[in-house]
Amino acid sequence: MFFQEPIPDTSGYMIAGYVIAFIVMGIYVTSLYLRQRNLNQDMAMLEELDKPVSKVESTEPKPKKPAKTVTKRGRKK
Amino acid sequence: MAVKPIRTHRRVPSPPKGEGEGLKTTGGLSSNNFIKAIAAIVWKDLRAEVRSFELVSAMLVFSLLVILIFNFALELDIKTRQSVTTGVLWATFAFAGTLGLNRSMAIEKDRGCLDGLLLAPVDRSAIYFGKAISNLAFMLIVEVIVLPVYSILYNINLFQPGLLMVILLGSVGYSAVGTLLSAMSVQTRTRDILLPILLFPVVIPVLLAAVKASGGFLEGVDIAEILLPINLLIAYDIIFIAVAFMVFENVVEE
Amino acid sequence: MKSKPLTLKILDIVSVVLLAVSAYIAIFVAPTEAVMGDVQRVFYFHVGTAWTALLGFVFTASLSVVYLLTKDLKWDRVQVAAIEVSLVFFLITIVLGSIWARPAWNTWWTWDPRLTTAAITELIYIAYFMLRQGIDDPDRRARFGAVYALLGGISAPITFFAIRLFRTIHPVVIGGSNAQAEGNFSMTADMRTAFFFALFTFTVIFIDLFWNRIRLGDLQDKVEQLKLKVTS
């Protein structure tokens, strides 16, 4: 152990390794973020679609059974 | 005791109507029913196969072609051939096996046999064992034919009892897992393509141990060394048959 | 959708900080290894991700059992999250392992037990997602996924031990009996610090990503249900 060879310079590999590790993690986090954002947008849009239906129903005069005006739901009935 | 065998596999088979006792009863859980159900399924598959030979012939031709391809792919001179033989054999069996598994399950599903079987008052796992045994049978038939062909083509005597035992053990493990996975893959959109993707990573211990053990037998290695992979094969078989047995219900229920 | 719980927000920040610190320690503080030089430093991240992904894998297999017993779709979402994060971590493990192998043993890949099993496990995970993709019914998707994850979870360790019984050139850094394993190095105290710190870091990051992914799955589920409600 007295005659030690000089330590090989493998720093290039090291940098490549770390860069890749960070990139992969970065890509994953980004994908999580993007998916979350898209889902939130979908959610907002769906809630919009859902709202007018319930809004219309609540502003109607309290219905007794007869002749409901044609609402989205009404068509279903 | 005779359970009437299903006449033809073209019709949707009604649940195996026994003239004998057994399957008519509502409680399909006694072991007698269980065995009868398994036997009925195996018998149905074998009879269907004898009529058409579609599974075995396809697997056989495919195996021979694979061996042919390996011949050109590997440039086997006499020396290399010895060490590579078991690998080539098992690769062949693995690939041909997926053909058989795919077709076997596809036939069940497409012809409505699977639904018919599910309606029968029979424990779900009987269906599993029945299919697994018939898949195993087809695989063994193909192997039994491929072995002498390979022996002749490459001038290697493959008919050693040790080797045959390894082939049997390996095929059991392969069929056990393959039947379960093919029951799943046949219900997906991607079907046939999916089975090898699902099967191969999971079945690697079988290939590993089988190649090691087969190689050991062919080279006449000390029995102590071969014992290890053989034990692994046996352990794998037992574990996965048990797991498949417990889990199969989840795979076929609606 | 409920906004992010404070704990999670804190965890996010903590994860990032830990990652940065860990990288710093690994690159600048830990001593340089004598035989293979700086590339050895990837080892800290390599083992960090490997270890957590492995735990994730075992956790996944047990989730399969839980789901099959309870049939509660919540567990399915948890399982998907666990597998997805473990998949990413194992990918890092494999790539770093390969990068380490090149200068250390002059080969991009070694067919030793750990790398090989990692690759096989990765393939099992990918197959898991391909299986799920081919099924539309959420209940069936969950069941099949659970079954396959269970099979994979049992098979992969068997594979590992099988390969190990036959050959290895993977460095066994913390105790090991195989004299032929090249690239061994014994860790000094500083290295050990970096090592355990990285381990801790990646555990935290795993939990953070895992939690986030579960929330994503829950959100997805809500959107699906709302979609059904609106279009019906």
C-alpha cells in the first residue's frame, strides 16, 4: 500500500450520474404537478357544468308535482 | 362415477351434468365434486384438442422454428453447443408455452366456456386447477416431442431421468403461473400481447433454476450442486400454486 | 379539491432541502474513494433510492393482500402510488448502478443479483401499469393489479436469491462473504455519514412523493365520479 496509484479521475461519470438522478426526479415531480393541474382544471369545468343545473332548480318556485319546466334533469324524467 | 364428458367444444357446454352424484348437488364444495370438476375440465380440453390438434400443433411447429432460429443465431459449434443446449431448450419452451396458454384461455373465453364454467356450482379454484393441468399436459406433450428432435439434430442425449424431472418441475411452475396470468390477460384489451409481458418477469426463477439444473444433469455435475436449483424449483411450484389457488377467484369473478 | 395540508407543504420543502444537502455532502464532504475516484459518490444516491424502492416494493405486495381482503378501492390508489414512485426510484438506481459500473468494472452492465433483480422488478412494475391500462372497469383493474403485484412481489425476491446463489460481482459494501466481488471498498466514518444521510433523505423524499401521488389518485377518482354524474 506504499506505492499508491494516482486516484483515477472519474468525476465525469459522477456528474453524469447526479445530473441524471436530478433530471429523472425533476421529470417525475413535473409530471405530478402537470397531472394535478389538469385534473384541477377538469374538476373546475365539471363543477361548472354541474352548477347551473342545481342553480336552476333552486330558483324555481317550489314545485308541486305537476308540469316542471324543462330542465336538464327534467328531460331525464 | 362417470362424469359424462362434454360432447363437442363448439357448443357452450352446460355445467358438467353428472349422471352420477356429485355435480348435480348445489354444494360444490366437497372434495369429490372438486376432483370431478377438475377432471371434467381437463377431459374437456383434452378431447377438444384431440379433435382439432390446434394447440399442440401450433406449439410444436413454433418450437421447431425457434430451435431453427437459434441454430442460425448462435453459430453453435460442438463445444459451445453443449453449454448452451439447456438454455436454448428452455427459451424454446418458454416462448412456445405462451402460445399454448394464450390460445387455451382464448378458446375458453370466446366460446363462452368460461362463463359456462363459472355458472357451474363448482369451486372457482377447480377451474384453475383444471385449466392449469390441461395447459401443463399440452406443454408436456410438446416437450416430449421436441426433446428427441433436439437430440437428433444436435447429437446430444437428452433422455436422462434427471433432465426429464427438471423439465417436469419447470413446466409445472410455468403452467401454474401462466394459467393465472392468461386468465387475466385474456380479459384485457391487449390480450395476447400482454401475456408474455406479464409472465416472463415473474417466471424467471423457474428459467434460472431449470437451466442450471438441466445443465448440471447434462454435464454430469455433482448431485449436491444440482440439488439447490431443484429445491428452488419445487419451492417455487408449491408457493405459486398455493398463491394462485387462493387468488384465482378474484380473477374470474364478475 | 381540498388544498394541500400544511404538513405536506412542509414535507415538500423539507424534501427539497434534504436532497440538496445530501447531494452536497455526497459530492463535497465525503472523502474521495481511492480506487475508483469520484464516481463512487453516486453510490450514495444509488443505494438511497434502491433501499427505499425495495421497501416500497415490499409494501406494495402487502397492499395487494390488503386490497384483496377488503376490496376497498382506496388501497388500490395507495398501491398505484407506491408502485409509481418505486418505479421512478428504481430507474434512478439502475441508471446510477450502470454509471458506477462503467469505470469501476469496465462494463456498462453487470448481470449480478442486485442490478438484475432491479431490472426485473422494474419490468414487473411496467407490466403492472400495462395490465391496468388494458382494463376499463375500475374494480377489475384494481383486482388484477393487486394479483399481479402480489405475484411479482413474491417472485422478485426469489429471483434475487436464485441469482445470488449462482454468481455475483456486485460489491458487497456492508459485510459480505464473496471474496471475488470486485469493487469492494470499506467505508470510512465520513462515508458512513454521507451514506446514512442519503438513506434518510430518500426515505423522506419517497414519503413525500408517495403522499402527493396518493392525493393525485384521490383527485382523479373524484373527477371520474363527477364526470359520471354530469354525463349521466
